Amino acid sequence: MKILNWRDGSIIYESEKLTIRETIIEAIEKKVSLRGADMRGANMSDANMSDADMSGADMSDANMSDANM
């Protein structure tokens, strides 16, 4: 699974994980900057994202309920 930059489509992070949720969590755990990440529609409910750098990320229609940000 890949996390792409929503502006230019470049790859921010790539993983063997099968879901975007797992991929985002793995990237956060590895301290990868998710600036400009396309996270549209991701289900991130209950995820701990407190250490994530998500400046400029597109989270349209993402489920962030109870996420720790």
C-alpha cells in the first residue's frame, strides 16, 4: 500500500500492509512525515496520531472519531 502526496502524486511512504489505515499507522510509528499526504476516506478511528506530522494532509471524508491527535 502507498501513501501519496495529494498535490503531485509522489510516494510519501510505501508498505507491505494491506490497508491504508495500517500503512498510515506504520508510517507514524516510523516517524515518517505525512505532510501533504492523501488520506481521503481513511478510517483512522481510535488511532494514536499524536506524534504525526500531517501538515497539509488531505483528510476529506476520513473517519477520525476518537483518534488521538
